[in-house]
Amino acid sequence: MNKNFDWGKELWHLLFFGCIGFTIWPLIVYYLGQNMHFDYFAKLPLRTWAEQKVYGPLSYLNFRSLISLSFLFFPLLLSFTIRSLLTLARR
């Protein structure tokens, strides 16, 4: 194990990007979709987007809930990927 590993930094990173993924990220996607005039988002109310498309499938354990979880964890996974690539590039 690397002695320079900072658990506090890693936990704050996880908390920060996890919170962004579950709160801000779905709103960003919804409002960008509306501003770019996608028909799907233009006809879809925000409440329906949140309750039925993003957070609703999390109440069941099926394929749709895995898609929803992957959507919500996308900012966290993207940040981990970028950090890993930067670490590999420094070596």
C-alpha cells in the first residue's frame, strides 16, 4: 500500500462527486436537454423526470435500476477515470 495515500482526501472526493451525481447531475442533464430543444425533455416535466426516470427505478432491483445507478454515479466514475489517467501519465 502506498504510504502517500490520503484517506481523508479520498473520502471527501467520494462524498463530493457522489453528492453531485445524486443532486446536481440529473438537473444539469434535464435543463441542458430542454435548452438544446430535445423533444424528449421538452415534453417531459421535471417531476416525471425525477420520480419515474432517475430515482424511481432505484426502488426495485432490476436492469433499469442499474442503468439509473450508472447515470447517477457517472460524475464520480468520470472523475476517478480522469484521476487514474493523470496518475498513469505522471509515471
